[in-house]
Amino acid sequence: MARDKVTYESYEQDVFDNPPKGPVGVHRGSRSVISRIAPFVIVILVAALCGFGAWAWVTGEYKNILNLNTSSQTAQTSDTEKKDSSDAKSDSTHSSDTKSENTDSSNAQPDSAATDNAGQSAQQDQAAATVNKATQVRVINATGISGYAGQKADVLQTAGYTSVEAANPTGSVPTSTVVWYQNEADKATAEDVASTLGISAVEQVQGLAAPITVVLLN
């Protein structure tokens, strides 16, 4: 009996008879340049740090590094203390300025009162120096010359005085011709009356019947 020849086509095909195109099996994709060189860079850095540490330990340079860090911290602490001291001085100066302003303000109050008093005195002086020709003036004739008081009253009216009367004495009279005034505010007017009538004596007297009284004597 002749054997049938077994060939590839004699078997039923399955999934293994139709493999995919390209490489088949477990394989890795291509890596980037950075991922390939990163391990070498890390190894170099670690080796450099280890070498630097060994060199610093052997030569004693690590002490200088520690001293440098300590000096930096000390400098920062000193700057902080200086800043705090400067702030304290600023606060002290501000407080001193405030006290100075308060002192100036307290000193200014008496000055203000003195200014007010000076202003009132000036107003009083100004009022005393003002001639008021509307002030009542009484001319008393103690000479015994008839109509003499009327003549002097006419002189005052001609000078601008609007309230002038002539009268005879009713009580004691002075020893010489004089112009009397009752209030300090009438002093300037009394002096003007005396100047107008040619009288040199001007005196302040209380209890007058008129603000200004002229007593005429020989």
C-alpha cells in the first residue's frame, strides 16, 4: 500500500498559519535620548557630590562652610535688631514731636489770652482816643459876666458839637477854669473841648450832671 505524502496543505489551517507581518515576540520600543543618558548623569552628579564631600572633609573646608552659614545667620539677626532699634527710635522721635506739639499748643493758649487782652486794651485805648462831638457838654459860667457861658457854647457849636448847653453854677466851684469829664471814654472829647476853648486843665470827676462839664472862672 502506498503511503500518502503528508504535505503542509494536508493539515487544517489555524491562527498560527497566518502570523502578522513584522517582528513577532516580546520586544521593547526605542527609548529617547534623555532616558538613555539620565542614569549616567545621575551617577556623575552623585560621584561629584561624594568627591566634594570627601575633599571638604579631608582639607577641613567644611568648617569654613559651616562658619559662612553661621555668619550669614548672625548678619540677618543683626539687621533685624538694627531695624527694630531704628523703629524704636522713630517711635521715640514721633512721641517727642507729639509732646512738643502739645507743649506748643499749651503755650499758645496763654498767648491767645494775652492777645485777647491786648486787643481789648487796644479797643479801649482807641475808644478813649476818639472824639465824639455828639457828647453832651455843659458850660457853667462862674465868672459873673452875663452871657459868657453862651459865648463859649456858641464856639463849641461852631466847632461841630451838637449837644451844648449853658448854665449857672449851683454848688461849689473849682478855683480855676477847668474841663471835667466823667468816663474814660470821654477823655479825648474833653481834651478837644478844652483845646477849642483854650483851656489847659482837664480832669476826670465822678458824679457830673453831664458827661463833660466846662467851668469858667475869671
